Amino acid sequence: MRILRLIPLLFLAIVLSSCNTLRGSYIDETERTVEFLLADMPLPPDTEFVEDPIIMGTGGGVTGKIVLHSPVSPITNLDFYTSVSKTSGWRLVASTISKKIDLTYRKGQRLVNVEMVRQNDRIGVLFGGENDTIITITVALPDISDSRTDDD
């Protein structure tokens, strides 16, 4: 009789552990996909992920998005991307600079949009710091079979 009471608990433990394993494999797969899409896209120093990366795709095309927090201003991040994009092979194809900064780069078949928005931090500025930045990086790969060609 006591063994019959333990069966539902054993079943629940198996179900919960399999959910954890599925989530772990999903996270691993997402990280591998982000690394594949953005491995050679420079990220400013001291940035941290704000939310989980988003990857979408069907057939041959894939798109993805990461959101980062940077402890420095959008202008400082603009300087970073201006200096490192040339050496990393990314070609600037469009830009908009206003309250937010949008930079669009191309490398091979991949298109990357870098959006930088100031996150007001008045206390940090009062003590000589800069406003923080939220950086959203969106990548589009129209044909995954041609992903690493550097042809323009």
C-alpha cells in the first residue's frame, strides 16, 4: 500500500526532471545559434545580457535578437562600433543618429542592426559617470547555407 503512494511522486519527479533537461537543451541550442550568427560581431566590453536571446527561423532563413546592457553612453558605444567594425570585416551600410543610434552592418549574407538607446541614470551622471545604454542587436541570415561567405 505504501509503495502505491510513492508511484505518483516518482512519476512527478521523472516529469519534472525531463522538463529541466528539455529547457537545458533549449538554452544550449539557443546559445550555439547565437554564437553561430554573431561569433564575429564585436560586443562592447562589460556588456551583460538583459534578456534571453530570441532565435526564429524556418526553412533556410534565420533571425535572432540579443539585448545587452552597457555601463557607458550610446556615444561611447558608437565610438566602439566605429573603430572595431572595420577590423572585424563588418561593413556599415546604413546609420541613423538621433535620440537613439541605429547602425546596420553587412558581412557576407548576414545583416546586423545595432540599436543603442540611452538609459537615463541621473545618479551615475552626478558622480561623474555616463548614462547606461541598452543595446539591441538583431541579425538576419536570409539563407543559412551561404552564412559564412564574405562576398558582398
